[in-house]
Amino acid sequence: MPFAAERGFAFADPYALVLLLGGLALLAAVVALTQEQEHAFTAAVVYLVLGVAIAALLAGVGIEAIDPLADPRLIEHLAELAVIIALFTAGLKLDRALSWREWRTPTLLLAVVMPACIAAVALLGTQLLGLSAGAAILLGAILAPTDPVLAGDVQVGPPGEEREREPHFALTAEAGLNDGLAFPFVFLGLFVAARDGGDWVGTWVLADVLYAIGVGVLAGAAGGRLFASVAMRLRRRETIHVRFDGWLAVAAVLAIYGATEMLGAYGFLAAFVAGLAFRRAEREHELHARVHEGGEVVEHVAELALVLLLGSTLTLAGLQAPGVGGWVLVVALLVLVRPAACLLAFVPAGLPVREAAFIGWFGMRGIGSLYYVAVAIGAGVLSDGEEELLYWTTSACIMTSILVHGLTSTRLTARLAGTA
């Protein structure tokens, strides 16, 4: 029978050290979130620095960090949970009518900007990194989604609390939808990497594009509406106490995501659509704000865990793995490709240059990309060298995005609002 303590003197137990570091990191996270509005950087910047510090400390005492290439499933499932919660809460925030006129900007982001970024990254992947066609398409799809977890600082506020300015609305809707809509491109890359010939094209179009997207949207809409109806009925009957309202977000998104995945459709897409549908049931009910608040708390904890995990896997060898070509690709995507695609898509459509530039700059890459690269590695269709190159190039992009976007979000958001 194991004991909590050992006889005699026993120091620096690795498990106890991890608990100590976890407690200190959680304390730092609470302080960072509390003071976030008063500083010119986001809480994610603090988490990343803490993760790197933890990595250095663990290496100093001889404790090996998690190897993301050896155990991608752990990262995949942790990132999956963080993303689906963030997608549902993003859907809850949006109050606009579901019409082409109101959703024109996010539609352009999804139909024009995202495919342009995927194509540009895939081309750069072949030319700068020497990737095969399948691996290059995968890298484009992995880095395509803007992140619903890390982009909270440039999104709209809680449900019903503020007017939805176009840039903030566009970034919220884009982050909610393109995490699911990147899936067909991920599967396209996997098909190209794993198979010869084109006999898979029909299957990809029918199963991974038409069926998975269509059923994902329908399942999310039906599930969100049903869950809202049941939740509000239970609240009126006082079957659920008000202090547990926040947990409804977790219950709803887990059930809807799980059911959608069982149908072979895109659970990420269903999670966001479910949030939209939930919000549109009895819009003035006070339940919406508390459900959003509960989901946001879980989202912040998941963000802390994933960014710490990302930082803790950082090594000098990992930083060097993308090579000059990989780092050039990261800078090109964040500074040139995404902003240029947004300007070309929005300025002819009548959006002011200032707003188009804001949307173009804040194409944050984060936990969604971490999820997709774990899926790509777990599929086992790439060579070891390509798996390593994809993971560390993705990590470089996420860490760069956390730093440059985290250090500019407060100031640029204030300038957009005319308060700075």
C-alpha cells in the first residue's frame, strides 16, 4: 500500500513538484486574468512565459517533459476539449440575425481568406520546407483556423452586453466556423499523403465535405435548440439551482459534440452552431449570461493548461527544427498573407481599410492548430521528418501569434474604438 510520505528524508518528489508548479501557475493565471485589462498584453503571454520557465526548471531537475511527437493523442484530446467549449461560448455571444447581409464579412473570411491562406501556406511549405504535397496541404489546413480560445480579447463581449462592431463580430464568427471548416482540408491532405491516384476524390467530396458539414450544422442547430428548451424548462421548475447554470455550457457542448461525432460529422462545427441556436431561445432569459460565464471559466482553465503544455514542450532543438524556411513561413503568414488576403477581400466589398487591416492582423493561431497537428501526427501517414517539421512549425506559429497578437491586442482594440 503506497504512502503519501516516505520514511526518513525524501525530497523533490517529481509528482509533488508538478503539483507545486501547477498551483503556482494557477495562481499566476488568476492574477493575470484579473489584471488583463490594465496591461498591454494578454494572459496567454503570461502562460507561455510560465510554460517556458517550467520547461527549464523540469529539465534542470532531470524530469522529462511530454514528447508531443510520441504521444499526440494526449494533446489532441486536451485541445479538443478546450476548442469545443470556446466554440460554444463564441456562438452564445453573437446576437446578429442569421442573414447574408449581416454575415457577409465572416462569409468572405471563410470563402476567400481561409482558402487563400491554405493555398499560400501549402505553396510555401513545398518551396521553403521541401514538404510533400500531402504534408504541405496539411500544414496549410493546420494553420488556417483562427483560434476561438486565444482570440477572446478581440471578440465581441458576453451575450446582449454590447453592440457588435463589425471587426469584432467578424473575428468571433470566423473563429467559430473555420475551426470546423478546416477539417475537409485536413482530410484532403491526409488523402493526398496516404494514397496514390484519385479514386478517393468522390469519397472526400461526399463524406468529408457535403455530409460532414451538412450534418454538423443540422446536429448543432437541433441540439442547441433542444438543450436550451430543456434547460429553461428545468430552471422554471427549479429542478436546476441557479448556481449550477454555468455548468450547462459544459453539459450541452459535450453531449452535442459527442452525438455529432458519433454520426461521423464535424463536432467543432456543431459546437459553434449549437451556441448560436442556444442563444436564440428566449433571448432575454438571464440563463444565457450565466451559461456563457460558466463556459468562459472552463475555457480560461483549458487555455492555461494548453499554453503551459505548449511552452513546457519547448526545447532548443524544437526551435531549430522549422529551420529558416519554417520561420520565414510563419512570419509570411501572419504579416503578409493573412493581412493581404483580408484587404483584397474586404476593401472592394466596402469595408473601411482600418477595419479590414484590424481583421487581417488578428488572425490568431492557437489551440485549434495544436489540435489539428496532433490529428495529423496521429494519423500515421507522414514520415517522421515531416511529422517533426509540421509540429514545430505549428508550435512556432502559435507561440509567435501569442506574443505578437497578445502584445498588440489591447492597444489596437482601443485605437479601433477611438479611445487611444
